[in-house]
Amino acid sequence: MPGPIEALRARYRSHTWEPVGIGHSDALVWRLAGPTELFVKVGNQLEREAEALAWLAGFDTGTPAIEAAGALDDGRAYLVTTAVPGRSGAEPWPEPDRKAVVQAIGRYLARFHTLPVDQCPFRTGTDPEDPVVCHGDYMLPNVILDPRTLTVNGVIDVGALGVADRGRDIHDMVWSLTAGLNPQYGEAYADRFRAAATSVAA
């Protein structure tokens, strides 16, 4: 008898499955190439991400659309989504493009933070001083940009979405830019991101 994931593979047998190793969660992720480009995620706590994606679908954020969601026979949840076209901020970028990349990431965050707090059904359990709808894991691998226009097409991995202090997302991205995991960036790029993310004009 095929296992739970094999049953899911059979459903999308016209696609080629490629494991994706980026990310810090315990979920298993595959990129599916075929008639459509999809992502499959299997894990123990994906219902929250599916709910967040469904809520974000009502806004122009560029987040993936849900193709399918449910539970496998072993109790784990699965989530199948469309792909956000482009390249993540964590991928190598030509040096002349990097300033524009981090500024675009900052401008996108400033716009994301204008989502209506009073309509967001997700809370962090804290009482933020400067409440906004936070992505919750706003780091370079989760921001997808158009390599031609150097603008943000959308974000992924929104399972930690919720109303929180504005500084949470800014702190996460500054860490992603300066912690040494992506040496093409650094403090100067973090300053440019921070300026764009906090600009009233953004």
C-alpha cells in the first residue's frame, strides 16, 4: 500500500517533484514542475498557513494561491500552492542590483504593513505598541522579486502572519541581511532596507 506522501505524488503524477531545502521549519517542501508550477508542503501545523493565505487572497500582496489543502492518512497536513514567479532575495544578485533589491524589499514591507489590522483574524498574543499586520517570518528566502524590474512579486511562508509590532518584521529582515548567512549583503544594505521599510512615502 502506498504511503501518505506517495498518494499525494500520485495525485500530481504529471509533475516532476524536486525537494526544496530552504527554510527553518520541520515541514517537507517540494517544487513541482509540469503543466503548472506548484509547491507542496507537508507538516504538522500547516492549517494556520492555509488560513493566512486564504485571508491574504483578498488583498494585493502577491501571495500564493491555494491549490489544495487537507490531511494525510498519517495525520500530517498538506498544502499545495501556486508558485510566486521570480527569484528570492536570498539568491545571488549582481552587485549593481543589490541596493535596488533591498529597497524594494523595504518598500513592499511598508505596503504590507498597511493591511487592515482590524480585519486581521490572527494575533500574536502580545499587546504591540505599534500594531500592524506582520508577515511573521520576513526574511530573504521568503521574499520573491522580479529579476527584470527588481520589484517584489510577493511573499511566501506566511504561517506566522498576525497582528504584532511593526518592528518584528523589520528586525527579522535586518537579521537576515546581516547575520552572515548571505554575505552578499551586510550592514549598509540593512540600512537601506530599514529606510525604505519605514518611509512614509513607501
